Amino acid sequence: MTEALKSSSPQPERPAVDDIDRTVHAQLARLTMGLSPASMGAAMLDWLGHLALSPGKQQALARQALASLAEGAGNETPVHDRRFAAPEWQRWPFNRLAQNFLRQERWWQAATTGVHGVSPHHEQQAAFLARQWLDMFSPSNFLWTNPEVLATTVKSGGANLLQGAKHQWQDTLQLLTGKQADGAAPFQPGKDVAITPGKVVFRNHLIELIQYAPQTETVFAEPLLIVPPWIMKFYILDLSPADSLVRYMVEQGHSVFIISWRNPGAEDRDLGMDDYLKSGVLAALDAISAIVPERQVQALGYCLGGTLLSIAAAYLARSGDKRLNSLTLLTSEMDFTEPGELSLFIDESQLHLLEDLMADKGYLEGGQMAGAFTMMNARDLLWSRLVNAYLMGKRPAPSDLGAWNADATRMPYRQHSEYLRGLYRDNDLAQGRYQVDGKPVALPDIRLPIFSLGTLRDTVAPWRSVYKIHLLTRGEITFCLSSGGHNVGVVSPPGPGVARSYQLATHSPDANYIDPDSWVASAPAFEGSWWPAWAGWLQQHSSTRVAPPAMGNEAAGYAPLDDAPGRYVLMP
């Protein structure tokens, strides 16, 4: 175990009198998927109390309700919603059902927002709860009110419902037994995904560092280090060959290294953010500097891996360490004042509930985090899938991305608490309070060229939040806005078959700030994948091409250990 890991001091023990409360809270969190009833209750009381004292708002809502009734009694209008897009929904009475439901959605959106005096956090929570409740009772979710399901049932003689019952039984068994999710089996790391050839050249308790074998006669002099987030397996960036960003960059002539994080267990409860920095990013950088000496490194971070990489870059800049040549940050936030719907889970009540949930095991289960993401987009990630599986009798075709999504990871107690409190709640990094070795690191110290990617439909790291990098660093920033969401907007390989687009523009350090809406209105737009544009940007910030480096460096203590994808990615 490295010195950084040894140096981590455990969190202070809570008094024994709190054990009963902790146990109750942990059981409650499992039932509510991590949502604090106290927090949500306070939000609803805040909203109801201020709505009760707002006669003007009440009158506006009453007028909207009457207008909706009049509209519903009038002429039929086309339904514009993805849930009701099929032709069957355009016929009576189903068009009326859909229209009435959408009017209710609009009314509740108006009712839960714009109430004077309600705190922004409570407003967001109230709107979220109303949306969750409405999504549950959408007419598309039920047999007798979904014309697509009815038509399929008549056509198949009920075979779809029998198949759906089979799917439901399979899912129930999976939930009870914990067997691998349906659709994940055809895509196994090392067999179907994560198959780009390479070697594990460094391993400690926290990471494996994979060096990929060159596939070109010469390579760019500067190696590329990829830092994925610890909340997911690294092979999101090395899926099947056609979808692998790693393979694409190796084929472009880059010497690619990637961190594979160990899936923590109960013994890792006291690993903190400093451990992930020093025994993760900095240890990987040390290894690369030994394998490819006297070369600067192009570094890429994805999601929270990008946040951690930016902390490392600021720390290295403070120390006068010049090993980094450029930064690429994919859907990575540095300022967390507007983190999208993840802020629903960031208040003192929510954090204490999560900490009590983690306390007995020493980590947060991967499924708990997956459940939070599902709730944020329940319409697409839950209800539509249930309708297709249980009423239509259809399973989605297995996919590499779906298999990766089912391969959940855990997060250690201390580290998860530290980043939720220090980054999300207190915004220490953007405010210059985030400390490494007892002193704060400052993002303005980063003067490297930066390629920053946001994705248009990202609910995890909203692109306008990612765009705030323009206010936080002093280097040249090339900002790219990709179509798609947090994962699909990143896993966007070149090629036919899928409509992709992006906008791209570079902002020099001495230019005036451009707000995000003005940027969208003026930045050039391009069809296709953003990958080639990024590869071109990396080439512009590379020096020359050289012979490929050896795999590892045994003389320096970095002998190849295992074939890629290594051991850690296979840990359950």
C-alpha cells in the first residue's frame, strides 16, 4: 500500500448512542433510494406554506386550470410528446387521455415553480416530486389506456403479455438473487469489451495503470493519460472496438495510458479524496514519467475524473511541476453551484442519510447510485423500459453501453462524503478553499490549453455548468458542445448510422468572456462525431512523432504485470 493510502486517518467515531439512529436511517435510505423524507417533507411544507400565502399565484393557477378544461372540451390538437408519438395515440379517446395528462403536467409545473419565498432548492425538490408522481400515472404506463399495447395484444393474441410476465419473473429472480443483469452477459470485459491490446504496467491498492500497445509505426511524443471517474468502470471509454475511444486514439498514433480504479470494499472505508489524487492520478503520472521519461503528458479526465484531474493540475501548477502539456475535460464540472438535478441529493439531511447508509458497510453500493440516476430520468430509464418489457413483451437489444451501465461500482464511505460535501455542497474547488497538503489549490494557476466538452442533454453535469470553466482558469479554452447526453454524447464514434453533431470554438486567455447563450448562438456547428476534432486539437498541441515507447520499464520498477484489461475491472 502506498504512503498516501497509509496516511489516511479514519473519520471520527460517532457516539454509541447514535447507533440506533444510524441503523434506522440506513434502512430508510434503502427503502427511499437515498431520498431523505425529512428533506422532501421540508420542501413540500415550504412550497405549500408559501403557496397558501400567495393569492395571486392561486388565481393564476385557477385560471390556468379553467383554460385547460376549456381547451380539453374544444377541438382536438396533435399530441407532441415522445411517449405519445405513435399514430395510435392520435385517435380518440387516447388523444384526449394524452392531452389531458400533458395539461396536468403543465399545471403542476406551474404550481411548483415561481412561488415567491420558496427556496430554490425546495422548489426544485417539489417540482421533482410532482414530476415523479405524474410520471408514475401516465396513461402510457397501463394496459387499458395505452393503445400501442392494446393493438399489440390483439395482434399477438396476448403473447406480448405472456412474454412480459416472463420478463417480470426473470427480473424478480434477479432482484432476489443478485445475478447479473439481463443484457450484460454478452459483453464481458476482456472478451467483448475492453479488448484493446495492452498491459498493466503499474498496480497499487487503488489503481491499475494500463498501457496500450501501439498500432502505428510512429507515435506522438507526448503520451496520453486518461482518468475515468471512480464511480464507473473505465471501459466506458474502451467498449466494443467500433465504440472505443481508447482504440481510436491508439489508431491515431497516441501512446495511451488509462487508470482502472479498484472497486472498493469495506476495508477501504477510510480512503479519501487525497488518496484518489495521490495514489491515483499522481501515481499514474509518476509511472508514465518513468516509462516515457522527459516527455510532457496530454491528460484527459471524464466526469468526476476530470474534476480530480483539474485538482491535480492545480496542485502541480502550485508546485511548479511542468509534466502536463494539456488538459481534456469531458463533461467535468469545476464549479458545482448548478449541478443539475444531482443537487436534489445535496443538503444536510440527504448527506447524513447517505452517510448512515454507508456507515455499516463502509461504502455506497453501486446500485444505490444507479437508482439516483434512474430517478432523475424516470420517464426514459424506468417507466418506458417497464412498459416495453412487461406490456409490450420486448427487451432492448443487448449493447456494450448497456452492459457497462449494469456493471456498477461502489464508493468508499470517506471519499464519497468528502466529494459530496467539499465539492457539491460547499463548492470548495471553485471558491479556492479545496486543500491538498494543508494548502488550498487555485484553478487560476492552470494555464494549460484546455479542451472542454459539454453534452447538450446532460442531467448529471449540465453543459452550462461545465462551461463555467471559462470563468475559472486562465489558459486557452476550446469548448465543444456535443449532441447527446452524459454518456452517449461522449461515446460518439465517427461513422454512419447515427445522427451526431457538435459546436466548437476556441477562447483565447485575453479575450472577453462570452456567456453560454451567446456562445451557442455564435459557435460554428458541425455534423458528425467530435472525436476527429479533438484528435486534431491534440495534434496541434503535440510536438513531433517518434518511435513507440516500450511496454513498461522494468529497470525503473514498472514491468508489465498482466494483459489488459487487468484484474481490477473484473472485481465484482
